Amino acid sequence: MDDIIYPDLSIIILGHVDHGKTTLAKSLTGEWLSKHSEEIKRGLTIKLGYADFTIYKCEEHGYFTEKICPICNKENKPIRKISIVDAPGHESLLMVMLTGAAIVDAAILVIAANEPVPQPQTLEHLVAFKYLGNKPLIIVQNKIDLVTREEAMKNYKEILNLLDKLNIDKNKVKIIPISAINNININYLLEELVNLPKPEKDESSDPIFLISRSFDVNKPGTDIEKLVGGVLGGSLLKGKLKLNDEIEIRPGLFINNKWIPIKTRIISLKQGNSDVEEILPRGTAGIGTTLDPSVTKDDTLAGQVAGYTNKLPPQYDEIKVKYEVIKELFNENEKIQKGETIIVGLYNIISDGVVKNIEKGNIITIKLNKPVLGYKDDKVIILRNINKRWKIFAIGKLL
């Protein structure tokens, strides 16, 4: 059994569609994270994929994801366990990416060496991640096996130019050339991941668990007495959750024209591929509940928040937000209009709404179709429908 039970870092893999994000995730974790048949059929990642992996070190030959060194066959020492989140790159799934970015500590941005830089989602993902906070970023220049040295260097310079354009400090971003499909230079990426700082987490506050997936894990035809309750997957933002804790999920279910919070009890916990008695705000985790599995199947509760009853952030059907246009993508003088339908993201909750009122200083009031939870000054992501595409337009704070 690994020395490290809990992951101490959660990483998201970002990038344009088909640049090799899911292949890289498989290279690190040993499994395909796109497990849904619809994802496999369409060849793109629709829902967030999760997996934990351990980085091992051979004193002679460096870093690996295997317990046994493939060069000298000696047993490697476990150094760090990491939760990895594979995010969609397809434009219509941008908000799902943001949901993932909200729960992670750092990012790997995958850029294909055989395509011009930046591709549309490369730019949007990079800008969005920049605005989500000062989190570490590693760029992998993938598919180097498909280009000449000269082409790889041209692509590398384009990446540097992009960082300059977005005012991202090049000295703080490591760019690593790899071939994910051929496992080339993955050891250098592992070394960078080992050296990322352990994020400071608040374990003493009331817990806030961001639900990104929800499942019915029972196989069809299972006897009724053997059925287990619904499972929640996601990340603990702060606090701790323990076995037998009573929790509520908000905003809950939409019944008879109103949102009803769900209450349940924790009957199992999993973190770092291990069954545990409590989960901490490190990496991703799974929560087994007493909920009827029909309530959690097919990600019904994805994009909701769980915690102790009456201890979650305030819930709003209408919010007031002061926003700032993302100047790297849009003209700063562009304004959101009264009566316009926009999409907002707060924590991992995504909701569309109509702009009811506008005040001076880029302050808007939005009537939401799905309630959001949040505290004053929490970050709000705003998307606008521009040329029939939802695009990240502004970052705001809750007033």
C-alpha cells in the first residue's frame, strides 16, 4: 500500500480539442478517463474525468508512475499522490471546463506542436485559468514526434509569444516537449509535478464539497437488498467530512417549481484510491450516501454544493455582480445589456439568467434560473452569447 493515502494536489488538464489531453491523462494514470460511451462515440471529453496517480522515484533513474523502476527493476519510493481532472476542449463544453478549474490547485495546458498557436480553446482555457487565481501552470508541447526540430522550435516561440500577449510571466511557466502517446519526456513532467508547492488548505471551517459527478454504481439486475446508495464525486474546497456525517446538497432538486435541498448521510468515503474515515481538502474524493441511486445517476447532481445543514454559503435566486471585461479577449468598452441572457459560474454551479438591472461601474443584477451559492466578494465567471457561441466575457465579484 502507498505511503501517501491522501493526494495533496489536484491538477486539471486543459487545452484545445484533439491536442492530446486524454492521452496524456492515460500516460499519467494508466487509464482512459473518458469512460462514458457517448464520449467514446463522439471522441471528445464531455464530463470531467477523474483519477489519482502516484509519482515514484528511483534514486538512480528518476521519476516514474510505476512502483518498480522499468530500468533497474528495483522498488521505487512513493513521493507524491495527485488527483487529475481531464477537462473538455470542445467549445460548447467550456463551462464544464470552468467547473473543473474551480476545484483544482494547478493546471497542465496541452498544446499540439503540429498546429499553429493559439487554437481557440487553447486561448480561452489559458485566459480562464489565469483569471481563476494565481495557480501554477505547466505547458506541455505535445506530439513532438510528428514535427521536425525546426517546426517544434517555431511552435515553442509561438507559445512564448502567447504568454507575452496574455501578460503571463514566462519565467514561472515551464514548457516541456513531450509525446504523450509514445511516453516521451513524461519523466520531466513528473519532476515538475513533484516540485509544485503543496497548496495551503483550510481544514477547520465548515465543509464545502463541490460536486462534479454523481453516480448510480449498482449494476442492472442487482437484488434490492444489495443495492447501495448514490455516490457523489468532486472536491472538498475546505473543512473535513467524516463517515456518518449528515449533509445537505444545494440547490437540490427542482420540484413543483421550486428548488428543494436534499439531505442525506455519508456511509462511505474514498480518497486517493483508498477507503477512508474522513476526507480532507486535498485532491478529488468520492462520497457514498443513503440517497436513492435514481437521484444521483447520470450526473444529476453535478454542479451542486454539499455541506452541513444550514452551514453552506447563502443561496441566491438573484445576484448583484460587479464585473470586469476580460481585456485579452474583448474590448474593455463592451458592455452587458439589460434584458440580455447570460451564463454565470460561481464555485462549480452554472446557471443562466437575465440581466434585470444595470448600474454605473459595471454593476449588474441577474435573475437566475438555477440558484447559486456564495459569499460576498466570491468570484463570478460571466459568459455571453457572441455569434451563436458562449464565450467567457468577464470576471466579477458577488456584491
